[in-house]
Amino acid sequence: MSDSKYEGLQIANPLTLQPEWLAKVQEDIFDPERAIIDTHHHLWSEAGLIPYSLDDFLADTGSGHNLVKSVFMECHSNYYTDGPEHLRSLGEVEYITGLADRTAADTTGQAEIAALVTTFDLRQGDGVEDLVNRHREVSKGRFRGIRQALANARPGEGLLLEAASPKDIHKDPDFIKGMKILGKMGHSYESWHYHYQNPEFAELARTVPETTMVLDHIGTPVGTGIYAAKRDEVFEEWKKGIAEIAACPNTIAKLGGFSMPDNGMGWAGRAMPPSSDEVVAAQAKYYLHVIECFTPERCMFESNFPVDKLELSYQVYWNAMKKIVKDFSENEKNAMFSGTATRVYKL
């Protein structure tokens, strides 16, 4: 098996976690009994984009918050190195399923990897049904959906992760056919993309209303390169895109993934990592806009670790999210931290 990369993904600099730096900020756990399902994390081997093992993840989930389950998100790692191209991503499914089996057998109360969102090219026509069945089988029933990112970067953005998915793939008839088959089989579609592509995601949601579509990373407001001095303009454009997506009843929003370096927070270059209060001050208006548009019943929190771990710790991230929604009702908080995930991912 080998680690693969997203189609056309360019990496500006090596991605290295700094655990000693993150450890400089330690916080008491806010609302410690709140049950959490982390709906979005990756696992990479030593050769991967950001090396992050199961033990690393369990150390994070065991650092104080009440993490009960998680959803693994495809990250183009551990692919088969031979055989038909459209089947190679099953290598990642097989590898992660082995790790999920370990968490399921654990009796110490650690978080269980309860579901997998995997990937293959949806432009396979009628072959999508066979691929879905293969992913179901290899995952031992944990398969829940496909992420085929729409992310296609513009020049001059200064991105650390510069993705180049096929331009206008959301209009491709074969892609749309694959989306429809995926939905008919009871599975969801997810996308990571940049804020200026949110209208593309909304257009796709209107085209395939029968398929549940999950928006990752709150639609990724970019804050680097040409956008670094245009945060207010980006915010207004992003707000409109979020409202347009939320108007489609088949869409779900993930709350998180907003501390990637490409969001432009700039925390990774400082002497001290951010506290949860600093994260709240910088990001609350974004999250609250998403929740207002989608309602708590269509929102679910995600850590996006280890990518967001480049900027903040697991303790700090979840403390910040809990503080942002502290004034919501218990039912609303339960929905965002676990209930929506349980429903969407059939956990």
C-alpha cells in the first residue's frame, strides 16, 4: 500500500505537528460530560501528508473531553499500489477498517471509529453501485458515504494545500449520475472546497435533491494570499454562499475545519498557541451564522484533526466550540455534538 494525494494537490511546505508548542496552553475542560461524536478526522501513516496514527488520535480523544465515537474521513492514504485504478482506494478502506476493529474491541472507554466516509471517482456510471457495495463489504458495514472534493484553487491564494479537482465537475453528467446512485443507495456525499465555490455546491444540491450532501469545514473561508487583506469581503461573500446552501433541505453543515493554515488565522507562527477564548473571539461569528442558517438539527461538529492540529490542540478546539454554543438549549447542543451525526451517519 502507499500514500496517495488528492488529484493535483500541491503542498507549499512540509506539514509538521508541534506537540510541545501545543502543550504550552493547558485548559480545564468546559462542559466535560457532554457526549461528543467527532464527525471528521484523518489517519495518516509515517509517509502520509501529516503523520497521525491511531494512537495519536486516541491520545487526543482521551485528553479530557467525552469523545464517544468518531467518523473517519478519507485522506488518500494507504491505497493499493496495483490493480484497477478505481479500486485502489479500497486499500485505505481496508487499512482503516482494521484500526476501527481495534477501537470496537476496546473495553477501556476510548472513542470508537464507528463509521467511514471513503472515496472513489463518482464518474463511473452504473459502476458506482458495484463500488459502493465493495466499500460496504471491505469496511464491514461502516461505509457511510463518499467524499470527492470540489476544491479547485485560484492562482495567487498562497495556499498551503492547493487543490486542483476537475474544474466544474459539479456539472459533469457522469458525476451527477453517480451522485444520484449514491443517494438512492442510502449514502451521503461530502465536499471540501473553497468559499468561492459554495455556489457550486448549492447548485449541485439543487440538481441532486434526493442525495444528502455534507458541507465540510463550513465552506472554507480562505484567509491567505490575495484574501489576507480582504477578510471582510470574504466574510460577506461566504455568508451569502452559506445561506444559499442552507436553503437546500438536503444539505448538512460540519462545524469545524476552520483552523487550517489556509484560513489565515496565523496561530502556527506564534510563540504561543491560541486559547479557546481567542478561538471564540476570532471565529464565533462564522459558526453562529452557519448554525442560524442551517439550524442545530442540520449541524454537526468536526475536529478535522490532524490538519487543524497544526494550529490548535484538541482540548482547545472542543472548549472553543462548547463556549460558542453555550447559550443554546440542551437539545440544540446535543444535536450539534452528537445527535445530527447519529442521524446522518446512522450510528
